[in-house]
Amino acid sequence: MTSALTLNHYLIVSGLLFALGIAGVIIRRNALVIYMALEMNLNAANLALIAFSKFNRIIDGQILVFFIIAIAAAEVAVGLAIIVALYRRKQSISVDELTTMRL
Amino acid sequence: MNIHDALFWFFSIAMLACGLLVIANRNPVTSAMFLVLLFVFMAGLFLLLEAIFIAAIQVLVYAGAVMVLFLFVIMLLDIKASERRKFKILGVVGGIAVGLAFVWELVIILSQPIEPLAGGGAELHGGLEEVVKPFFAHYMLPFEVTALLLLVAMVGVVLLSKKELK
Amino acid sequence: MTGFIGNAWIWNLYAVQLECLLAIWGILILLSDAFAPTSNRRTIGYMTAGFVAAALLYSFFLVPLQGSLFNGMYRLDTFALYFKRLFLLALTMVLVMAAEFSPRIESGVAEFYALLMFCAVGMLLIASVNDFILLFVALELVTITFYVLASYLRRQIPSLEAGTKYLILGALSSGFTVYGIAYIFGTTGTTNFDTLSRHLSALGAQPPLAFTFGMLLVLTGLGFKIASVPFQIWAPDVYQGAPTPVTAFLAVGSKAAGFALLLRVLFTGLMPVQYIWGPLLLVLAGATLLYGNLGAIPQHNIKRLLGYSSIGHAGYMLMGIAAGNALGVSAVLFYLGQYAFTNLCAFLAIIAVTAVTGSDEIASFSGLGKRSPILGLALFLSMMSLAGVPPLSGFFGKFQLFAAVIRRAQTDGHYYVLAVIGAVAVVISLYFYLGVGRAIYMQEAEDPSPIPVSKPMRLALYVCMVAMIGLGIYQLPLVNASIMAAKVFGLH
Amino acid sequence: MDILLGIAVLLPLAAAFLAFLFPANKPKAIRALAMFATGVSLLITLVLFANFNRHESGYQFVHGISWLPTYGCSLKFGVDGISMTLLLLVGFVSFCGAFVSSEIHEREKEYYILFLALTSGISGTFCTLDLFFFYFFYEMAVIPMYLLIGVWGSLPPGKHGRTKEYATMKLTLYLTAGAVLALIGLLAIYSISGTTDIEKLQHNWVATNTQMWVFPCLLFGFGFLASMWPFHTWSPLGYAAAPTAASMMHAGVLKKLGAYGIIRLALPLLPQGARHWANLLAILACFNILYAGWVALTQKDWKFVIGYSSVSHMGYIFLGIAALNVVGVSGAVLLMFAHGIMAALTFGLIGFFYHQTHNRFVPDLSGLARKIPFIGVCMVMAVMASSGLPGFANFVSELMVFLGAWHQGSTLFRVATICAVWGIVVTATYLLWAVRMSFFGPFDEKWSMLKDAVTFKQKFPYALLLAVLLTVGFYPRLLTDIIKQSVATFVPADSEPSIAATPSAPDLAKVQE
Amino acid sequence: MNHWLLNYSVDWGMRNGHTPICSVWIILFAPLVAAALIALVTPKWKGVSAALSIGAIALSFALSMGLFLVFAVKHIAHQPHTIQWLVVGDAVRIEFGMITDPLAMLMLLVVTGVGLAIHVYSLGYMKGDPGFSRFFACLSLFTFSMLGIVLSNNFIQIFIFWELVGASSYLLIGFWFEKPSAAEAGKKAFLTTRIGDVGMMLGILLLWSRAGTFNFAELQAKLPSLGLSPGILALIGVLIFTGAVGKSAQVPLHVWLPDAMEGPTPVSALIHAATMVAAGVYMLCRVSWLILPSATALHLIAWIGGITAIMAATIAIAQNDIKRILAYSTLSQLGYMVMTVGLGGPTQAMFHLTTHAFFKALLFLGAGSVIVALHHEQDIWKMGGLWKKMPITFWTFLIGTLALAGVPPLSGFYSKDEILLLAFEKSTPLFIMAITTAFLTAYYMGREVFVVFFGQPRDRHSYDHAHESPLVMTLPLIFLALLSIVAGWHGRVPDFLGALPETGHHSVLLTGGLIAVPLFGFLVAATIYWKPEPSDAPVKAALGQLWTWVENKYYFDELYAWIVKYVQGTIATICDLFDRWILQRLGIGGLSVGTGLLGRTVRLLQTGSISGYAFLVGLGVTVIIYCVVVR
């Protein structure tokens, strides 16, 4: 491997994506888009894991990524179901309207 | 700069750009589209890291299944109209601030080189066997648990999105 | 265990039999409902509760195993068994509650029970977790089930809102957890707690920053589960909005699960870096204590009040963890044990009352002492136990925690500050718990009609009250159990 | 004999559990049970007192079982002179409290359960020889007191502008605040010494600089309950709102727990700390005595008058403690006893007429002595006892406090003693005023429905308490002999106040001739 | 007196174990037992109650007499017989002991003798009163307390009985409690004397801290060796004296005594003439060894006494209440006694105390007799011409008056003579004050006698119904009258106490003057008031503004009322306001409101907005990372 790429390159990219994910969750009001941002978070973690796995030469990272992907899928399913239910009830998926319980 | 590096930069920048567009775009459909792209570029990065199986899963599950789900829901709900409002300044500032702070901290942290405490054995190649075998040996328990998790998700989704109540 | 390596799978099966039992029963519920739905919504709930109670009894015949199973992922030590019994207990009570609550569930009562069972499976696993991968999976099993459970009353805005909030913030915290696991894995090359601990001890120097970073992110996820400051923010809203049995399960089961993980991770894998997380938890414990107890003062919804209260109690228990000594850990274990009885008692009473009044407002509990002496007494005693007044169990729980902190303070004076904050919190908390007591005994009900209490409910209430008073006066059994469980970590 | 002590302590608690099983519609049976339990407790206490070895300073009747071996803590009871005295106090007051509780007519079952639990909690605190159980019993009073006041109490409107809910909440919070503060100190002692056994603890000295801050934790922590200035404001309000028996128990006994905690734990375990903080305690004691006395002068509600009076009297107890000599501390203990009986008596008497008049506003009452002469006589005697008239135990104890404080010798303490002596004038002023206004003067016809205590049952509690006060007042050595021995175990022995040589006995005889 | 018989009986008594010491205990406790029995057993049976009470004091009197005779005949030295009442450590040893020296014995006789007369008198006076039994119980209690003071052998014990005397006088003065003025008077007496007690207590403490004992004998022996500085000595003396100021009603704590006349007349006689007020003087004599060494203290005592004497005498000339005049007269005479102590003559003071007890009790009882006859009329201006109607009362009253004025050969002459001579020797200003007082005494007593017993009856109706009192009331009058006559003869009393100090030879002029002064006073009174229609008008005109002052008792009551109201009231109000507003509202209220506000502030974070929550979580994470890792 003559690549100049180091682990840090991947980690920075993953970190940037993670930061984007967090920012997205905070900035967006649309529950669906928030959910997309959350998926970005998980993906960032996946990238970091695979990078570590690669550079440490340990397979466990990839195994975890597999689990993450599976679980993320399940989570998305449940999450979208909730959002659908929410839409059915309120005709909106803006989280701004979910403030009946506060203080 | 070899091709490997070039691909890394391309995938990375493209992926991050897509990520930015996902959250910066007002139309959820567009967001979803960019998210698909993001997943694909991510799969590219996985390939660069020689995680071939995972890359494949990434495309199959994420780009294929998850995103279809997203799009399906977007279409089902027809929410374009409701999601036309502007961003809230406070939220934008807060989000960007937290994101930047996180990155800044990460940069500082990564400036210290990472020496793994325990090195692994042979080079990984990301082959199917390499990844899949442990599932049924070492990682059987989490694997079974994941199965249960999927059952839960299934039951949950059915219950939550049934149109008619019993 | 090495001697049994040959037929390790038998031992593995032995270790997860409780999980299997519960999962199978849950699937059976689903199947029976699909093919032969019963008309009576409650029967199946009571049956399930009975089954879980039997499992709880059975768990006392299980023998803790030395060493780890499933390739080091899973442990069945005294600590794990302690928590498994705790979760089974909580599940039993929650199922009774669910059965009481079932008339208010519009659809999928059987599924509701089944999901509770699956959730409990995740908790049972969490009690035994010894590896970050299993940790993540089991945690997600619990969390995702709770997403569904919290929004189960999908026609009602509060339930949906609670579900959505829990969903988004839970997923966010999952993201942090995973990201943190990645960094821990990346910097140490392992996900196993024992190995991790060995690596860190062998390090001799400060671990890399990236490791600490990862650790903090994992703690973030766990802090979210136990509702510690600054990740406590979801708790009041979700507690208020979720269906009451789910709230109870969140308050007792999920919180205990979070603490089980926290204890396991901190005192095995991360024990060598106690000097890093110790001070952090010290600060967080103080902040959590103040936030939870201050925020509860102006509340007038009892579930929301209990949400804040659960933050406060997380603070108390964090005191024990921050103390970081054997006394502290066993104190936390004891506290969780008695807290389960206490909180379940409160929620049982709340469910019974709200079934009639339909309101969670504290004002609607006025005159409860006259409307139903047993419910009034149960709720009052549980409030007092939460406040930590003898002769109730909450008192001894707090006593131990304070003792642990002050013992630690002998070597580090900062811990006295924590003790003082704890003391202030106790006083503040008494104020709002007494507010409930005042409604129960000193205010007149608008509608003085008596409130019926079903037999299983009555039984459950008696069990909780006897436990609360019994453990308050004769603490030894639970103390011994908690000390046995805490011995796993070999602390001093 | 030893096990009797445990029975005396736990019998009321057992009765409370038994009462729990009684049907609620049989209040008479429950009342009888309460009287029986407190009465037998009192009898056992008297038997113990009779068998108490008056020449031994240590703990007697020590008996216990291991409770939490992991903490080295055991449920262990034992009494020395100090706790024997106070156990007697609990016995008398609780028995009389059970008697006067017949005024309660709603939810009697719960009432008696709480009353009995409260009794056990208090006597447990006095008798336990274990730090943990000390605190356990100490705090156990919180729930019963809260409910007793909140449910059965009443607070007529006045210039305080508060409700009984406010009063009971305030009381409970104060008690708890003090308790947790004390808890920190107690746990520090436990952490340092590693044992909860009070007997053993006395050998484990805490380092001096640690004592400096542990002592105030205990002092102020217990001071809350003992209504130390400026933490006293809960107390008059609380008494005012409480039902008769609860205010008897609270003012009479519960409040003494605070002072007992200081004497039992803070002084012996933290002697240097005590010496360091004694001056401040003396100053606060003066505030208690004079300030509360002056506030009492402006009060118009009988219970507020007595409430502030009891705050004022706690000042004498603090002064005695601060003196840190055998006379002073013994005086404080005796005053705890005397004031306990006296306060219970006074609140009992107030309860007697308040129950009929539903008015205890002093200017509204007039000439009651004509209609209720027995109560009037008892009230005059109680008031006299309270203002330190010889013949009553209060005088002896206050005298001992004066002697102790004066004997301490420093100018500060001399000034404090002067304040304290002046305090008895202030006390007499407001108490005589209240008696004069409500019992003397022309009879107001609107009180013609009043009925005096005529039956033996009605008279008995008041007569008993008065008899106790008089007995101890006439022959104080009944108690002081055992108190002083126990006090002397942890307080340095008093020297003769004068350096001048005392003439020996033969010399004296010569002088006489 | 047959000495042989006496010797025999005394020997017999001692052979049978009845030592004099034993009888002292009976003397003391018989009245207490009577009081307790009356209170507990016989409140319903009035006759039994009275019998118990009178029997008890008679027993005490008899035994006192026996004690006296034993002492007089056999000169048996008193052996200290004590009980260790309170022993705490080495520092505090308080005993309960008896002292039976001549001083105590004299006082015992006075107390029990006069007391017995008054008890008997009360039988008639209190007849028909609903509180008859209560009255006798209190009377017995009082007797017990007073005897306790007399017999005490140490400071604490004397303080105990001192207080008990205060309490029983509270009960007796406020005996008619439904009368607001009586209830107030009782309270006032108790509180005022208690102020004096504070000083006394402090004096005791101060002395104890130096000497280490309370016992009189021990103290007396130790005092010279203690090396007390004159300042401390004076302070102790003055503080102890403060107690006497309260009980003996000296300026400035004299205000309670006139008000105490609200009590039944026997009470006035017993407490406010013969015994309680004398307790102060007795105590000063008892501890004279403590006071005599300090010139400063003596000076102060003498002047306080002198001022009290003359001030009270001037007030007495303008009073209209038959008992109040006597009350001020008492004050004045007490002033004499205190002054005498201050001049270094405790023996003379005791002498006067004794004679005064007899004639003042007599006067009070006589006044009571008049009052009963006129159906509780006390205003002298509504009386008149009574001498014919009630001759015994009149004659005995006259004897008392003359004795009080110091007309020879009545007892008052001798005792007062000694005092005036002493004053003449020691201090001219005090002598002038004393002699003026003597004049005034004769004058106001003359006024009282003339107005009450002579002239025209001013209230015809009550005059017609007036009649001589029954025998139970007149017998004590006669008994006391006899005592008033003979008590001073031959200086028996001072001899008994020990020889009077040699006062030197006085000119005939002085002695003559001393006899002339009271006569002159009577003369003046007679010229003004011995008329059919006497009136104060001429005096009023002569004195002008002074009369107003005198009539209003120099405005002491008003002054004290002002002080109580504005000084103590203000302090109390300030404390009350501080308690309610600063401590409770601002302090506790502020704390609770502050906590509540903090709670409300904290929950403001709980906006309900998911984005906000996510922001907070993100912020929390970054802050934690910053604090732990980056920093």
C-alpha cells in the first residue's frame, strides 16, 4: 500500500459526516429529514468502524457494522411507522408541533 | 496521488456534499435522493477500505431498502406542502455551532496519533467468509438478538401503521 | 469455564434460558392472538404476569457461572442474576399494570404484552452484557421496543409525541453510542470488556485522547438511558406522554438497564481509567440531582413529576457510582432494587386511579386516602419512600449512597460537596413528594366515590408495600444480595 | 430485665401493626389498645428506672441483635442516666397523649397507628446504641408528624396568615433539612471510625481539624429539630396547627431529640469541636431565650405563646450544653425532661379548652377559671412551672443551667447567663399575661357551655404530669444523680469554682459555735 | 414563768426523741401538708380546710414557741441538720438545711404568731366566700414559703422560698381573680418582685463563683479569706440587695405593693405588713456579714431606704383608700428598716421589723374589720364616726396608730427611737429624712383615724348597718394590740438578738424631740381633720402642685407603664416583625420562593421542542468532551 491515506483521513471524514448529522437533527424540523440525518450519524459510525477495522486488522469492526446496518433498518422501519402514525393524527410531520408536553 | 487516494477524495467530498445537501434542502424528496447518493458514495469508501461485503450490504440495505422506505413514506404522506417553511435561525445557528464544535474537538483529538493497544493478525480482505463466519460462531448471540429485534420491528410497524383499528 | 469448553453450548444455553423463555412466551402470545384471539383483554396479561412471576421464582434456582460465555460476550454472574431478577420483577408488575391498562389500548393488546416481553429479553441480556457489540444490540432491542411502546396509543397526541421524542433523541443517542464504540474499538482493538480492561491496565500511561473521546460518547448513550444531565431532557415529556405501564417500565426497567450497563462498563472495562470518569460523574451526579429535584417543584402532572423525580433518582444513584467504591456499587444496586418496588407501587396506584378519573393531574388524586385507603396508602408510601423517609426502603437506599460518598470523601474532599448537594436535593424532593401526599390525605375529593381495585392489582400493591416497608426495616436480604452482586467487580 | 427495654421501645410499634389489622369502625378498641401499649411501656420504663443501677455511669440493660453485619450495625438498646431520664419522659408524655387523644373523632384508626409509630420512633432514638438506628428512628418521626398535623390539625387564621398545610410542610422540611445535615456529620464519623456502635465510637476520636467541621454539622443539624435560632420558625407554627396529642409529643418529646442528639453524639464524639463552637452556641442560646421570649410577648394565640415559649426554653438547654461542664449539661438534660413534661401539660390543657371553645385567641377568652377551675389550676401551675418556680422540676434544671453557664467562667458566658436569668422574667411576663387574660378577669357568658374536667379519666393525664413535675422538683436527685454520672463520662469534671481553700467540716462546726 | 417546769418539759421532750431540730422540720412542713391536703382532699369541706390550715400554723407557732423556750432556757446550740438536695459534681452542692439562730427564731415567732392571728381572723373575714378552701390553701402555702425563708441556711434555699413567697402572694393577691384589678395586681406583684429576684440570682451566682458554696455559715467563714476586691464585694452586696428591693418594695420596685391591696385584707395584713415584705429586711439581716464590709453597698442601701421612707410617707398623706394609706405606710416603714440596715444596724432593723409586724398587722386587720362592717367599702371619705359603732376595732386601731407613730410607751416608739438615734449618729441628711418621715407618719395616720372614726358619718346607709365584727375577728385584734404595746418594752427583742451596739449618750433634747415629733404630727392632723366634715382642701391649697404629684404617687406607675409599653413593647414588636418578615418571609420564604423560581427556571429548558432537545444533547456532549478531553 503506497497510499498516503491514513486512518485520520477516514476518521475526519467520518467525523464531518457525524457533525453534519447532528447539525441536521438540530436544524431541521421535518421529522423525516431528521431521521435521514440520524441515518447519516450511523453511517459515519460505520465508516469509522470499518476504517479502524481495516487499519487495526481486526474484523470485529465490520461485524459490528453489519449489526448496525441491520438494526438501523429496523429502526428506520419503526421510526417511519411512528411518523406515519403521527401524520395520520396531525396531518403534519413537523416536530415544531410536538410541543404539547413541555416545561 | 494514486488512484486509491483520488477515489478517496472524490468519494469523501461527494459524500459530504450530499450530506450537506440532505440537511440543507427544503424538499424532503430531494433530501432523500441525496441521501441515496450519500449511501452509495459511502459504499465506495467501504470498498476502498476493502470491506467488500459490507459495501454490498450498504448498497442493498441502505440504498435499496431503507431509502425506498423513506421515499415510499414521503410519497404516501405527500408532505411537500407542509414542509415549505423556512429554517429557524436559532436552530441553524445552534446546529452549525454544535457541528463545528464537534469537528473542532475531533480535530484536536485526532492530532494525537492513535496507536491501537492491540494489533490484529493478518490483513483483512473483506471477503464474505471472513465476515460471515464469525456470525455463526463468535457472534451468534447478537445475531439471534438482532433477529428478535427485527421481529419486534415488524410487529411494531404493523401495529403502528395499520389503517384500521381492530 | 475452560474445563467445560467441550460442551460450552450447553452452558451457553443454560445461561440464556430466561431470555429464551421470555422470547418464546412472547412469540406464543403473538401466535395465539393471531389464531385464537381471546375476548378478554386482561386474562392474557395476568397469565403472562403469572408466567413471568414463575420465571422470577425459577431464576432463584439458577446458579451463577464463573467466567464468560458466548466467547466472552455474556456473563451469568451474581451481578447479572441480580439484575435479571430485578427486570423480571419489574416485568411482572408492569404486566399487571398493562392488564389493568388494557381497556384503554385500542388495538393490539396481545402485541403489547408480547412487546413488553421482548423488551424484557433485551433487558435480561443487558444484565449479562460483557461486550460492546452485544451491548449495542441488546440496548437497541430495548430502545426500539420502547419506541413502539411509547407511541402505542397512536390515536392520542401525547403518546405519539412521546414516541416521536423518544425515537429521535433515542436514535441520536444511539448514534453517539455507536460512534463511541467505534473509537473505543479503534483505539484498543477490542470490544470485550475484560480484554479492554486488561489492555488499559497494561497501558500504564494515559490512554489516547481518542479513546477517552469514545468512552465519553458511550457514556452519553448510557447517560441518555438513565436520564442523567445533560441527557435527561427527554424524560419528563416521554414519561408524561407514554402509556402509563410503559412509563413504569421506562422508569424501572430501562433505567435499571442503563445502570446495569453503566456499572458493568465502568467497573470492568473502564475501571482502569476511573480517574477520568470519576470526576465527570461527580459533576454530573450533582447536576442531575439539582435538575431533577428543582424541575419537579412546579409540576402538577403526576407522571411528569415522576419523570423529573426519575432524573433526580438517577442523580442519587450516580452519587454511588461516582463514589466508585464497593459500598457505592452495592448501594446503587440496593437502591435500584428498592426503587423498583417503590416506583412500581406508585405507578400501580396511578394506573388504578387514572382508570377511574382519567386524569394524571395531581389535583385529581385529592382525597384518595378516603376514596380508596389502599391506593392512597400505596401512593403515599411510595412517595415517602422516594423521598427517602424511614422506615421505608428509600431511606436506606439513600443512606447507603450517602455513606458511600462520604466514605469516598475521606480521600477526596470534593465529594463532600456532592453529599451536600444530595442533602439539599433530599429536602427539595420531600417538598414535592409531600405535595402529592397533601393531595391524598389533606384535600377533599370532588367526587368522593370509591375507586375499585382488582385482585391482581391489590396483590401487586401489597407485594410492593410489604417490600417497601420490609426492606426499609429489615434491609439485610437485599443488602446481602447487592453486596454479593457488587463483589463481581472486586472493588474495595 | 434487659429485654424489657426493647419491649418498652417496640411495644407501641407492635401495637401500631396490630391496630392496622383492626377494623376501622372499632375506634374504641383501637384507643384502648393505644392506651394499653403506651401504659405498659410506661410501666416497663418505671420498672427499669427502679432497677437502674444508680452508681454506674455506663449503659445498662444493653441488649441487641445483629442487624446489618456488613455495616457492623445492630439493633441494640441500652440506657444510661441521660437516656433513662428521657425514656421516662417519652413514657409519661405518650401515655398522657394517648389519654387526651380521645378528642379525635375521625379516622381514629390511622391516627392511633401514627401516634404509636411516632412514640416508638422517639423512644427508639433515645435508647438505641447504634448510629444507624439512631438516625433511623430520628427521622422516622417525619411521616407520622406530617400526617398527624396535616390531617387532624387545625390552624385558625391569624397574623401569621398561613394554613395548616403550610405549617406541616414547613415543619417537615425543616426536620428533614436538619436531619440530612446531621446525617452528613454522622456518616463522616462512621467513615472515619468504621463502626456504628455508639459505645465503641466513644473510643474512636475523630481528628481535631475534622471535628471542627463535623461538629457544626451535628450541632446545626440537630439544632433544626431543637428549634435553634434562627432555625426555629417552624416550631410555633407547627404546634399551633397540630392536634393536641401531636403538639404534646412534638413540643414535649420530639424536639428534645435534637438536643439529645447533640448531647449523645456531638459532645462525646467531638469534644474539641464542641469546645470550638461552644461560644457560638451560647450566643445562639441567648437569641433563643430572649428573642423568642420577646416574640412570645406579642403573640395572641395561646399555642403561639407556648410555641415561642418552648423555643425560648430550648435556649436554656443550649446554654447548658454550651457550658460544657457537668452541671450545665446535666441541667440541660434535666431541663429537657422538665420542659418536656411541662410543654406536654400546657399543650394538653390548651387542647382541652380549645376542643370546646374552638378558640384559643387570648383576648377572646376571659375568666375561664370560673367555669373550668381544674383546668385553670393546672394551667396556673404549668405556667408557674414554665416560668421557673421552685418546687417544679423546671426550676432545678434552669438553676443548674445558670450555675453551669456561670461556672464556665468566660465573660461571654457570664453575659449569656445574665440574659438567661432575665429570660425568666420575660417568660413570666407573657405567660402570666396569657393566664390573666384568658383564665382570670370577668367571666364571658359566651363560654358558659364549657365543661370542666370532672371524671378521673379527664383529670388523670394532667394530674400525672403535674405530679411528675412536682416530684422531680422536690427531689431532683432522683434524676440528677443518674444524669450527672453519665454526663461526667464525656464532660470534664468541674472543679471547685473558687481557688480559695474550703474550710473542712470540723472547722465549720467551730464556726457554728 | 416557772423555770423548773420548763426545764422538765424540755428534758422530757428531748428524751423522747423530739429534738428541737426535728420540730423545726415540723414547723416548716406542717403548713405545706395542710395546703396539700386542702387542695387535694378537702376543697369541698370548708370547715375542715380552715381547721387544717389554722391547726397547721398553730402547731408551727407552738413548736416555734417551744424552740424559743428551749433556746432561752437551755441555750442548746443548733446543730446543722441538712439534706443534700442537689449534688452535681464537686462544684454544686446544694443542701436543704435549717438555721435556728436567734434571728431565725425571732422571725419564726413573728411569722407564726402574727400568721396565726391572721388565720383566725380570716375565718370571719372570708366567711361565705366561694373560694374559702382555696384561700386557706394559699394562706398555708404562703406560710410555708415564708417559714422556708426564715429557716434557710443557704442562698439557693432562700431563693427557692423567695420565689415561692412570690408565687403564693400572686395567688393571694389575685384571689378574687374575676376582678380585673385583682388579677392585674397579682401579676404585677409577681413580675415586679421577680425583677428583683434576677439581681439576687446574679448576686448569688457571682458570690458562688468566688466562694464555691451557698451555705451562709461557710460563706461567712470564708469571706474574709476570699480576698474579694471592694468593687466585687459592693456588686455582690448590691445584687443581693436587689432581691430585697423587690420583695420589700423599695424604690424603684415599690409599685406593686399598693396595688397588692386588691387582695383580701387578711392577705394584706399577712403579706404586706408582717411577713413577705419583711422578708427582704430579714434577708439583709441574715446576710449582714456580706453587706457590712462594703461601704458602697451600705451607702446605697441606706439611701434607697431613706428615699423610700420619705417618698412613701408623702404619698400616704394624699390617699383615700383605707388600705392604701396603710400600704404606703408599710412602704415607708420598710424604708426605715432598709435604711437602718444600710446604716449598719441590722439589729435595730429587726427590732423595728418585729414591732412593725405586730402593729401593722393590727392596723390592717382593723381596717379589714371596718371594711367588712361597711360591706367592702374602702374609701375613707365614705366612712366617719365609726368609733361608737365598733369600739374594739377603734381602740385597737388607735393603739396600732400610736404604735406606728412612735408614741411612747408603745412598741413603735422603742424601735423607731433606735433607728432615729442610729441615723442621727451616722448621717445627718438621712436623719432629717427619717425625722420628717416620722412626722408625716403621725400626720397621715392621724388623718386616717380622724376621718374614719370621727366626724359625721358620710354614708348614712352603710353607717346604720355597720356593727362590730364577730369574735374571731376581734380576738386577733386584741391579741395583736397587746403585742403592739408590750413588744418594745425593755428592749427584749434586741437583747435576744445580741446586745445593741452602744449608741452613746444622747442629749435629753434629742430624746424629747423624738417624742415630740409624732405628737406634733397628730396635732397637725387633728387641727385639719378633727371636724365633723373633714376635707383635704386646706392641705391641697397649701401644697399646690406638690399635692398633685403626691396624689399621683409621683407618677411612677405611669412611668413604668410607659417603659413597659414603649421600651419592652418596641423590642418585642421588633423581634416579632423580624421573625415574621425577615426570618420567615424574607429568609425562609425567600429561600423557598428562590428554590421554586430556580425550579421554574430549570424547567424552561424543557421547551418541548425536539430540535431544542437535540441541541441540548449535542451541546452537552461537546461540552463534556471539551471539559474532559480537550482541556
